[in-house]
Amino acid sequence: MITNKFVFVLVFFWTVLSSVAQSARVKGLVLDNNNLPISNVNVSGAGVVTQTNSNGFYSLLVPSEQQITLVFTHVSLKKATVSMALKNNEVYEFHLVMNAREEQMGAVVITSNNKKNTTGITSISPEMIRKIPGANAGIENILKTLAGVNSNNELSTQYAVRGGNYDENLVYVNEIEVYRPFLIRSGQQEGLSFTNTDLVQNVDFSAGGFQAKFGDKLASVLDITYRTPTKFASSMELSFLGGSLALDAVSKNNKWAAVTGVRYRNNSLLVKSQDTQTNYTPSFVDLQTHINYQASVKWNWSFVGNISQNNYNYKPLTKQTKFGTISNPIALLVYYQGQEKDQYSTYFGALKTTFKPTETLTLKWISSLFHTQEQEHFDILAQYQLGEIDTNIGSETFGNVNFSRGVGSQLNHARNDLDALIANIELKGFLDYQSHTLEWGAKYTHESIRDRVVEWEVIDSAGFSINPVRLDLIKKDEPYAVYSGPLAPYQSLRAQNATSIHRFSGYLQWSKKGMLNRHAIWYNAGVRMQDWQLAATTDGTNVNQFVISPRAQFAIKPNWEQDMVFKISGGMYHQPPFYRELRAADGVVRPNVKAQQALHVVLSNDYSFTMWSRPFKFITELYYKNITNVNTYTIDNVRIRYAATNNAKAYVQGIDLRWNGEFVPGSESWFSFGYLKTEENTNNRGYIARPTDQRLKFGVLFQDYMPNIPTVKLHLNLVYNTGLPGGSPAYADPYLYQNRLNDYRRVDIGFSKVFIDGNHLKPQNRFFKNCKELTLGFEIFNLFNNQNAITNTFVRDVYSKNEYAIPNYMTTRVFNLKLNVRL
């Protein structure tokens, strides 16, 4: 069966089409010494010629991934030349002041896409992503150091942005939306994120106020571009957590190019550092490829494919957690029987073709298919003892449990299965006309999801079965009174769903760059719509809904001595319910759930300056969201359970600050701080904190090297978050009982020794003559061994009637070795 699926995916890889253009664009203004626009300036480069219009604006399509020279000439002004090298699909804005007296020559060093300064997008270099240490290293590991991005689970790649949850973030790879497995409930079950960092060329991130061309989510956009190689190369990484291999291939005529990556990950090193002692045999493997074919100057095809097999086999043995106070320490001892066997198999393929009939018009056709088969099967019996710890320092049993005040057991059972198929077809267009840009798109999505939920839990304390918290059951008072009521599991879910959704969406947006007196301005306005038809085939219910979302952005760069950009962006954002949002806590799909909607307003300022003769930037962003039709939820580890109703309203407000630059010459670092407050009001009962109410956030990403030995480098990743609301019993009414977890504090540090690099250190040994990079790294995760809790386990002592919240701690200090080789 697996062989058939593999053959099917291979056939699909070669039958579906996609594209990435092998070009970049330079645009900008040409001004005179009085900052007035100059028309009829000839701009030539790479065999292409254009002229500036009456506003001094020009736009030129040039080859990417190579050094080019632009020449600016005018009948009454001296010639100007500039050299630059742009990345694939990059849009770079270069403004020139032409001189009437002398010829100008120079080179542009591209450090980031300047257009992103006006659109609220943060760019992250792939090199930084590969170097920064983290228990789950990758793009998400870097995002968690940004001010508005929060996560308190180092084993998970999930993140929350400005009061949103894990389901409110858009992720694109080469303009194609990607998905993650549905049934994952804990971070340690996540082996690999979709994004393979060895294949990445550009990473752009927007934390809110994004344009209409991006999809229908409430929180953020992560836009990733996979690279198209220009020559043969390979890379390899090995560590105690797994390894990866990437291969670049290019045909002799340079029309075909492909980059392929294989990854393997094993979280045993991290999971075995937790309180629970386990037999843990995971297998997280995936294969990804990006194939590009340049059919002609005007036509390009490409394909992105992924096969992922995640097998999670978990057999807990024992657990000992100490908590309480110094004067009254308590320990929980747990002995386990049984095991958990989960499997997540995903297959993804996307084809895209790009046709450029003229220099100003680009058309794209995108199709993709995502298929996931998931199972979550476990039977785990936990027998526990709740005891007092011997605090007598001179005792032979110091630190051990010398008296048990309560015993009990807990049996968890699940047979959950899911099969989902998601297909997309999309047409997009781009039209550049002088200083105007018009973009549009239309998309059809079909989602077919079938799942079965069979899950129950039985809790026993001192031989007495605990009933669920339900008003219709007779209250127990054992052992003081005999209970004669019915026996029921503490929790029980049984449901079977078959859901089919058809979505039609589209967008239209316009943007323009110009001048207001002597100030540069940029503005964007657009509208997005979506219509979806849901058929819950289990009961025959059919629902149709429609939403429309206008959005706009405006930026101005004053003609000041200080380099500042002021921006305002926002509009209406809708999130039509996806499958997880339709399924209520009882496991049943509720088809009448409406789209959540939010009014966003983001005010920001980018201040670029020079300090210590190096570039720096200070970014400030104020944001506010007013959310209606809220579908409330609870979060347990990374599992989200929705109420599947729209009976609440909410708001989010906060400020993000980030100071980044070259604190050490040649290495980008940043310090970030965020304040956030988000509350919800359910059924007009009043405002209370939402599960993502992460009040304070402080993050540091720092890179350094030894002055006398520059080949020895340091990379620091520091995150501090105040505690999230959570850790309450599942049955607790948040209006009557709300708890907050402790603060999340974590420092990961990495040291690396560069033996070979492409610039200065050349291999002397014949064995390494083809090696371009050789680095050996040593990493320390959770440097200060902080105890961070993700949830609480509640244990009840039947005699004292007390219920104890036992923290479930994350990973302790862990050491890792890493070897990187690039050929």
C-alpha cells in the first residue's frame, strides 16, 4: 500500500505544474539636485532599455542571481552607473539623484528589500535560520524571538501572534498555502515543520495589517520562497537530534534546475530529559523537492513536492514530579502501563506556471493537492502516589517520599482516525503601469475531511471511581457514604464526521509609489472576498456563507535628515472556519459556525540610523484588533478545542519594539520587547483573559565571534514570556476559576568553529578540496535549566478532598553536537 502511494506521488510530481520566474525587478525615481523628477532618462541594463515617465518613475525587469550594471543617461545630465545583484523575484527600489556636473559610478549592496519597509514585512536571512540554536531549530525558532510572536513550548513549531492562536497564521511556500497535521496534541509529537531550511531563499513575515492578496486568517503571514539553484552543490547536517541532506542540480543548458532535501529527526534527546521516563522510538522523515523549468524568456514552470512520514511510538514508564513549598514539599510518583502509537502521513504537491506576455504583465496558474492520513491510538494506565518528601538533611532517605497521602489511577483510551484531502486551483495576475501596480487573483478550494473520534478517560482515587463534573449525576461522598448512582467515565467522546467544503475566494488590490511635495509616499488598497459552501454529509446539513474584507496601507518617508518611515495599515479581516474550528469539544462538527471577523489597525515607525559606523534600525508598532463572532477555545499543550459557536466578542491591544542591527560587525542581532492584552466576553458575562493573553515578552537573538579567533562564533537565543492563562481543570468555568502558568524562561546558546568557509578559509587537505564550508557546533539547550510548565495534571486526594495541580514540566538542560558540511 505504501509503495502504491509512493508511485502515486511520483506520478503526481511529474504531472502537476508550477513556476518561479528567473528574474527580478528594479524600480524607482530619478530626481535632480532640487529633488524634482526627471523625465526621459534612459535606463538600460542586461540588454533591456526603458525610460522614466513624467513623474521620474522607471521600472526594469532584469536577470536575477547575477551581477548587473544599470546605466542612467540623459541629454543634459552626466551618465550614472550602478552595479547590483538581486535575488529571484525580488523587487528592489533604487532612487537616483542625477548630477549635472560629474559622472557617477557605484555599487548597491543589497541587505534587504526596501519595499518591505513600507509594507510591514520582516525579512529573515536563511543563513541566520540555520545558525541560531533551538530545540526545534528552523524558521519558527527565529520567529519566537520577535516581539509579537509568543510560544511557551520548545518542542513545538507552533506560535501565536498578537493574541491569535496557532490556527490563525497563514504559511505560504512559493505562494502556495501549506497545512499541518490535524490531530497533533503535544509538542513532542511534532517532528518536523513543513519548511526545509536547506531549500529556503527568502523568508518574509508580517504580524498583522497585511495586504488583501494574502488569505483569510486573523493573525499573521509567513511567506517563504524556495530557491532555484544556479550550479551543482550539496549540503549535509548531522546532530544528536537527526540530520538532513540537500542536493542542488542544474542541467547543462540551465533550463532545468532542482533542489531536493531529505530530513530525519529524533526527539529522544529532548523527551528523555523530562520528568517522565519513557521508551521512545519516534521516526520523523520527510522528502521535499523544488523543480524549476525555464521554458523560455516568457514562460516558466516549477513544482514543489513533499512526502512526510511521522511515526510517534511512546511508552511511558515512570514519572516523579516535585512541587509544593520548601516547608511542605510534595511529590507525585506515577507508574505507567500501556503505550501510544500515532502516525501522521502527509503528501503534498503543487504546480505553478508563470507566463509573462509583456514586460508589465505577469500571469500565474497554481494548483496544489494535500492529503493527510492520521491516527492517534493509545491505552495508558497511570497509577500514582501522592506523598510527602523527607526533608531531614541527615536522613538516609532525604529527598524521597516517606509517606503517601493519596493513591489513585487513571486510564486513557483513544482510537482517533482522520483522512483529509485538500485541492486548490488559483489564477493570479500582476500588472505594472508606470508607478502603479495592479494585482488580482481567483481561487477555488475543495476540502474533504473524514474522521472518527473515540476517546475516554477513567479516574480512580483510593479505589473509588470519580464521576464527571455533571449536575445530573448523584454526588459522591465516599468513603463516608455508599454511592448508588450510575458509573460513568470521567470524560468520553464518540463521534464520526464526514465534511465537504467548497471555497471560492478572490482579491483585487492596487498600489502606487509617488511623491508628496518632497516626501516619498506609498499606498495600497484592496478588497478580498470568500464564499464557502459546507456540506456535513453525516446529517445532510448544507450551509452557505459569504464575507468581504477591504484592506489598506499607507506609508510616508519624510524628506528629513533622519531616515524614518511612518506607516498605517489595517482593515477588515475574516477567518472562515476550517475543519478544527467546526468541531466542538464533544467531537461533533457544527456546520453553522460563522467566520470570525476582526478590525485591525496598525501604526508603526521605522527609524534607520548609523551607530559605531554600522547600520541599525529601531521599529515601533502599535496595534489594536476588535474581534466579533468569536469562536472561543481552550488550549492544552498545542491541542486546541473550540466551542464551535460564535457567542463571544474580544479585543487585542499592544505594542511591539525591536532594535536590530550589527551590534557585532557583519552579524545581525536584535532585542525585542512586546506588551499585549487580549480579553473576550462570552454571552455578555464580562471580559476575561483569553488563552493567548501573553502580557509581556522579551526576546534576544545575538550573534558574536571571538575578536582574536573570528572563526569561533557564538549564537544566542533568549526568550522570556509571562505566564499564559491555562493549567485549569478541563471542566472549570473560566469565569469562576482561572489560573495562569508560571513565566516561561529559556536560553539556548550555540558555539561553532568554522574550519572551512567560502571566503577566507580554504581547505588544504586534498580530501576537503571540494568543500566550501565545514563547521562543527556545540549547543546547550535551556542553558540555566529552567523548569517551564506547559500544562497541569490535576490529582485528587479523596480523603482530604483536595485537588492538586501538578505541573507538567518541559525539557531540562540538554547538550547537542552539530556538524555542517557544504560542497
